[in-house]
Amino acid sequence: MLMVQQKLSDWHGRQLHQWRDFSDISDNIKIAVIAAEDQNFIHHFGFDFDAIERAIVHNENSQHVRGASTISQQVAKNLFLWPSRNFIRKGFELWFTLWIEIFWSKERILEIYLNSVEWGNGIFGIEAAAHYYFNTTAKNLTLEQACLLASILPNPRYLSPTHPNENTRNKATWIQTQINNLDKNSYLGKLKNND
């Protein structure tokens, strides 16, 4: 839906996308995205209630809105829904997220996320992003490249992994620290065993 919606709004704009199977995607980008977006990914059933509570408290006391969507919720939104923020869409997102968690493994959810998320204007999926930004493949992304890519996910149309501003560089460094805390190999092993 996200790719269709963007194509309809910019018919003549470029749209880069190439699917890659889970085994053809670097473990570096898998763990970088988890560290950046949803560190409790293997532990929750689609919703991270602690993150939701933290976001509510933060949003009550700040002008900058913080979200609490999990990777599963983002997959539901990207595949099935329109990109607005209202209670009706959120209701559908809850419904689709539950079904995704019931019928798909965590590995499958992450595979679909990495292949459907927008990494820049008209750049969809990690293979297109790897080629566009780093002239490499999704399988060959280094940890540094993966952290830079993950750091732009909140706002991929306005941030660049190849020309990062100070906030993007700081976020990439923070992601790398989080990866070390998660213990990449152990976490990815648990992801496979979680199916």
C-alpha cells in the first residue's frame, strides 16, 4: 500500500524495489533495524506496551511526538493501510498486526519489513537502499552502513545515510551501542528459534 500510495501521488517519480529473501540480507541490517526500531521484537506479540507507556509520558511532556509502533505494526501499516494518523486506521492496524503475529514467524515479519520499508523518496526495500546509497547488495552491508541506514528510518525522505547530519551520525552510534547490548548473534539465534 505504501508503494502504491506514493506512486499515485507522484506518478512520474522513480520507484526502486527489488525483493530479497531473508537469507540474502545481511545480519548487520537485521540487527540494526531491530536495535533502532523495536528491541523487544522477539519478546512481544505485536505490541510493546512498555514502549507505548514511555511514549505517552514523553508526548505529554514534549513538543516532539515519539511513536511506539513495533516492526509488526509497521508491516501492517505498510502492507495494508493508508499513511494517515487517525483512530480508524489505528484500529485496522491493531487488527492486521494481530493476524500477522498469529500467522507469520518473526523471521518472516522482519523479512517483509526489510523488503517493504521506505528508505528514501521512491526507494523501497533494503536491496534498493543498499544499491542506491552504498553501491552494494543487501547481503554485503557492513555494520556501519546498516547503522546509518537504520538511523534514517524515522524520516527517510529527509535524512541521508551517505550525507548524515549530526543527529543521524549520533543515532547511528547509539544504534551500534544498542547492538552490542543486544548481543547480535544471540539475538538473531533467538529470532530463528522463535518461529
